[in-house]
Amino acid sequence: MAKPKIKVDWEIKNLDNGEVLRPPYPVGEDGVKTSFGGTYAEQQRFGMDPVTSWIAGKTRNYQFSTVLFAETTADNIQGKFVALKRLTEPDEALGRPPICVFTYGNADVMVLVENVEVAIKPPREDGSPRLINLEINLRRYKPFSQTQIDPTK
């Protein structure tokens, strides 16, 4: 009897090349964590308490965990690792990392893949992987364009 398929509730689509990353497992039981706020800098002054300055605001980050591989799946693990790695590295032709769309449930957000942490559990006796977990950190991406007001400048 075949095992029932698990509903996968997320994907990351690379908008630069159209590649879609969708490992076969859903987001972990903690769901997607969202953090947002501002960026601050502190500077010591004359041995007193530091002066705190607000630099920028409205940063938003997303973090979630999932399984890339479990011993019951027969997916192309190497191909998925390569696809994940490409999402974190700048494209030489564009001079930036890929811009992606992260879909979770009904929500779509433009993001950059900030980093991916891979945890490989001890392998089976034959050396094949038993379980590979991922922690994925995303940073919201807001497109920016500036119209030229004075064409002579």
C-alpha cells in the first residue's frame, strides 16, 4: 500500500530563471516566524551610555524549518542542494542574488534567500542519509525604482 502524499504548503520561485524549489515536506510545526522592525546603531560617547541612532525601518524577515529529505523519499537530494545554494549566491550576470517569491498558504512575498542552515542527521549503516533538516531565512525584497525628474541631471 502506497503512503499518502503530504500536502506541501510552501515554495520558493526564482523570478530570474523561473526555477521552483518545493521539497516534498511542509513547513515544520512551528510555522513561519516573521520578524520586523528597524535598524539601529550605537556609538559610545565620552565613557557614558551609548547614543542610539535609528538608521532604517520596515525590515521584515521570515524564518521556517522543513525537511529536505527523509529515508522514505527517493528525491534527487544533490539537485535540491544545488538549487538551494544558487538561491543564496549572487548571479554574476546580474550582480545580485536572485529575487524570489515565497509562497506560504495563500500569501506571496517577494524575498531574497538570506541563508539556509542544513542539519544532516547521522546516516544509516549503509552510509545513505537518514534525515536532512533545513532552516531557511528570508528577507523581504521591495522593488525600488526612481523616476528621473529633470532629464538634464
